Amino acid sequence: MGGSVHRCRLSIIIMWQRIKHWAVKRKLRLSIIAVLLVLYYFILPKKLFTAPTSFVIEDSKGELMNAAIATDGQWRFPADKLVPDKFAKCIVTYEDKRFYYHWGLDPVAMSRAIKQNLTGGKVVSGASTITMQVIRLSRNKPRTLWQKLVETVLATRLEFAYSKKEILGLYAGNAPYGGNVVGLEAASWRYFGRKPDQLSWAETATLAVLPNSPALIHPGRNRQILMDKRNALLAKLWRNGTIDSATCALSSVEPLPDKPHVLPQLAPHLLDRFRLDYTRQHLTGSTRVKTSLDGDLQRNVNEILYRHHIQLKANGINNAAALVLDVETGHALSYVGNVYNPDNPELESYVDIIHAPRSPGSTLKPLLYTGLLSDGLMLPNTLLPDVPTQIAGYTPMNFDREYDGAVPASKALARSLNIPAVRMLQQYRAERFLVLLKNLGISTMNKPAGHYGLSMILGGGETTLWELSGVYASMARTLLHMEQYNGKYDADDYHAPGYRIDETIKSKHSPTKHGVLDAGAIWYAFQAMEEVMRPGEEFIWEHFSSSKRIAWKTGTSFGFRDGWAIGVTPQHVVAVWVGNADGEGRPGLTGVSTAAPIMFDIFRVLNTVSSFDAPTGKLQKIVVCHLSGHRAGEFCTEKDTLAVPAAGLRSAVCPYHQLIHLDATGQYRVTADCESPQLMQHKPWFVLPPAMEHFYKSSHSYIPLPPYKPGCNMAEQGRSMELIYPRPQARIFVPVEIDGTLGQTIFKATHRNQSAHIFWHIDNEFVGTTSDFHQVQLRPKPGKHILTLVDDEGEQIQQEFEILDKERKTN
């Protein structure tokens, strides 16, 4: 009895130990299986292909604009997940006819290969599937038996991670095509000059057979072998019903590709910009970008620039650039950074002028005009002085070296007069204008306002074609959105241009009552820009006749180094620069003669039909003086009603109309000291300061003030005489004549009374008398002097000036 119990217990113990042993082994097996599954899951790299790819830019429709060779010297485009249907059918028929049915390895093909290789005693055929070839291309390992086993495992894993279409895309993007060409897309462009989906059956079949033996079969040599392989594939496609017999026969006689094609080079500078942005912004995505370019427009602009460049080169002007923006989006529709000519390095055509800081000449004047109107410091047609001017040693000159005396602000802008512009900036203040420029989007002028001074408005700073065109597009966008935002402003309307199709700016702010610039002021600036003209060059405009309303402005930098033209319509901004990349100036290099013709030629190919509508909701009617353009005062005789920006309601009252007192005959001015008030006539009169009057009356209908009645007290007469040159505290350099003597300096004054005499003195020494035409030529010695003028009535002007000697001028 005890023995039976003992044996029973022993059996139970043995059974339990066996169960435990089995359980331990099972657990171990499960652990091993689990580890293997984990390894199998993670065995496939997250990124199969890490080789550098070419930078590629496309237009908005996906057409290739430009591409650059990869950093390893290979033409390797970023892989496209979508493979053309023709190529998919060709490559599957040629390489792996059961591709859509296996899981990475094809047992049927493997059995056939083993049998053929054993029978032949050598490797006769392989059994690699397309999936296995993708793995092999990604690993680039020696072809050993172990590596083949690893590739087989990885191929099955790849089938779980990717769809069949994606696997085909990986193969097509990384297959070798001979030489330094990798991938279907690069091969299609290099060998046929077209996109893969535009190839014929014969061309597609050629590219399907090339990766099988890229070193042996290469366009340009071994042509018969290549043709035999291509035609054999075409025959298979006919037999499996992919193509009909006629297509097979016609495709079989198509010629093979000759020497490689040059890839499109329609936007080389934008390609460089994309590469630079990719590096600066530490991007890690695809090196292919779909841009906002309009491919047809890009070709047209390239052709226009090339055509003008032929003529410009004759004058030693080597470079030109153009940018076309869509106003609504701010996207670049055409980007030509330079007239591209890589075969001639002396032309420096590789320089992207669009992003190069250059002196903008007068192209900032409309921004200042708009700023003054927006802040109520001026009305659209306010009369501005246009007389010889010197401010703190700075002496601006008009381009034509002439003076109008006084000119309406809108006409001063239309004619691009420099002296009124400098006086406007003096009123607005350079510091304030620099802040405005930064708020508008100009970042290149990053020094204090004192560095630029008043010359800022004539091109004393630097900006880029990119930023300046963006500013004008932002201003135009503000006008376009007035109705959309119910008369309010969106801060996001002011933004830099973009060139990527995915860079759409979405508004982040709610519209507000006030904007960076007043919409009414912008509209008036554009109106003035539509009336652009240049004195002495009227014949040029015959070539610019057009039904299109274009607000445009030109600019010429000091020394004739930069010629600019920028035009704005509700649809487009066109900006053009002409000059030399190295900064060399050339005679005749002006914006109006070099850049403007190019700009108008570009506008001719654009679909621009409308003009800007007045933002009536942002304008308020005001009574203005007809002659001065100022807000009308009580003595203005001719008045107009004008709709102006709201800030204009607080602008200054006309300072040029005053009430004068005449005798009973109306021939003389009088005072209470010489005429009884009961006998006086009181008349409002348009009176300009003497210097303004001197130039103004030569080209305008102007009635000067009557003289004072003999015997009247002249104390209340006011200033009748003004010194035109030199201006206060002038520092004058006088060149030396050929004989070594110091040249003469011309001093000029004006007087309201045409019969008056002016007596000239230097350092209290009398030097001469003038009448009618008040001008003298003198030779003061180097150093500081005091010039004194006295007229017949005892009115006196005294002014200090300095004559510089040669050494001081040089220093």
C-alpha cells in the first residue's frame, strides 16, 4: 500500500517536472519568436535611400523649370511615388511578371533559376523580384549568398510596409541608368528631354531595360544590344495584350536616343534661391519644390530680357533682372534673376540680382508721397518749392538741372523731381520715413537714419528688387481688399513675396480701422504714377502707348549704376533692374531708357485689363485752393472741391494767398502811412516767395505784386529780394582753370521789382551792381566769406559761405 502511494507521488512529480520543462521550453520558444518578430519589424530602415538628390523646381503646373546635379555628382531626382502607367507595365513585364501576386520573392522564378543554373553549370538567370532589387539598390552591398538571404528577408518586410505602387516608385526613382544618371525621371529628361509620362512605348521600353545592365547597355554605344532588348520587351507587351501589333511594329523602328539632352534652365537663379533657403531653414523634406511660376510667362520674360540684353551689351551693360508678382497672393509668376549666360563668366550672369541690395534711385518717392498724404502733412496737389536748395551741406539737383519754382506734389512725383522730394522728406523726417520703410517690409536699410540723411529718397540707401516689389504688391492688395473688408485694413496684406505654391498667406488678424498706409493715399500715389512723364524725353513714350492703365515708376542711382522700373496694376507687379553686377556705371544707364522698355514689354504679355478703383469710403471732400493745392483759406479766390484722405482735413491752410492793400487806382500797394484806409482797395493775391516766383513765372501765368506807391513806408513791405545761390552755409568747391588760376563762382539772386538794382558786397567790399538779370561771377579766395546784398530801397540780405581749396575738397 505504501509503495503504491510512493510510486504515484513519484509519477506526479515526474509529470509536473515534464510539464514545467515543456512550459519553460515553450516560453523560450515564444520569447525567441517574439524577439524575431520584433527584429523583423524593425529590420527595415525608416528611410531606405539616403543618397543626396538633385534640387528640382517645377512651375505651378508641375512642369520642370530647372534642376541641379546632386552633391555626389549624380543626376538623381527625388523619387516620385506615382509611376507612369506605361513604365509600370513595361518594367513588370520585363523584370517581374508576377510582381502584383507575390510577397517579395517569387518561388516559381526561384525554381526556374535554380534549374537553369544547375543545368548550365553557371549563373544563367536570376530570380530577383522588383522588391528584392529595391532592397539591393538601397543597401549597395556585395552580391554574396548571405547578402542575398538578407535581401530576401528584407524584401518580404518591404511588402508589408509599402504598397505595390510605392515599391515601383522606389525602384523607378533609384534604378541606375548608366553614367551618372539615376532614376526614371532623370533618365527621361537626360535621354529624351521630356517627362516620363510623355514618353512613347518605345522610349519607355528603352528605359525599362536599361537598369538591367546599365554599364553594358548605354545610349551612345552598344546600340544594337540595346535595340534588341527593347524590341524583345515590345514583343512581350504585344503577346500579353498590353499593346497592339501596329503599336509594336511602329515602336520597334523608332530610333534610340542619341547624346544626352541638357535639362531645362528656365529659372536657374530661383533654383539657387531654393537651395539656399533649404540650407538656411534646415529643411529635411524633398529637394523638389512646386513653385508659383507660370511656365509660359517665365519663358516669355526670359526671351524679352535676352532680346533687350543684346542691345544693352553694346553699351557695356551686362546684366538685367525681372520679377513678376501676382498681387492677390504675392506669389512670383516669373523670376529671372539675371540674363543667364554661363559660357561667359565675365558677364557675372550667375549673380541673382533680385536678392542683391542695390541703390533704388527714385523708386521710393511714391512711398514718401503716400506717407505724407496718410498723415495729413500734405494734400495730393499741394504746391512744393522747386528752387535751388541746400540743406545742411546737401545740395540735391533735378535730373534735368532745371527748376519750376513751384510744382504740385502729384506732378513732382509724376516727373520724379528730386528737389521737391528732398523737401518732402525734410518735412516728413528721415527717421520717420525709415520706420515706415521697415513697416512696409524693407529690411536692407538697417543703419540709423542719420547714415542715409535726406539722400535716402534719391537712392542713398539700398534695397532689393524682391522687397521693393513686395511693398508695391502689398499696397495694391490693400486697395483691392477695401470692399472685401468693409473699408478696414488687414495687417497681413503687407507681406514679402513668395515662390512656393504652398506659401499661401492666411490672415491671422482681424481687420482694423487704420492701416500702415491710408488706402486713399495709396490710390492718389498710383494715380500720379499713371501720369508718369520725363521732361526732355517725351519722344520715348511713343513706344509705350498702351490701353492698359499702369502705375509705374523708374529710378536711376547715382553714377548711372542702376536702372529701375516698377509697374503696378490690380493684377500684377512687374519690377525690372538693369545694370552691371559689379556696380560699374555706364553713360545713359537710366531707368527710363533701359528698364522701362523691358517692363512694358512684359506687361504686353500679361492679362491686365482693369485699373484701381477709388476707395470712396476712405476719402472725404474738402475745399482746396486751385492754385496752391492747399486747404483753402479765406483769401483763396479760386477753389475746388476734392476728395482726399481723412487726415487731409487737418492739413495746413494755403500760405500763398494773402490780402494786399492797393491805392484807389489799383496800381500801387499802400500802407496806412501813405493812403487813407477809405481810399484803399483790398484784394486777395497769390504770392510766392521771391526765389519760387523767379522760376515759376517763366512757365506759368503769374501776376507779380504791384510796387509800393512812392512815399509809402516800406517797413511792412516784406521780403522782395532773395539769394538763389549760394544757399546758407554753403561750402563751394571751385575747380582750377587750365592756367592754374582759381575758377569763377556764379552768384545769383532775384527781386520782385523788375526795375530794382542790387548792390553786391563780399566781406563788406563792394563788388558790383546788377539790374534785370541779377547774376555776378566772382573769384573769392579759399576760406569763409560774408555775402551782402542791398537793393534800392535798403532791403538787405546777408549770408555766409565758404570757398574750399583743392586739398580740403580731396580730404
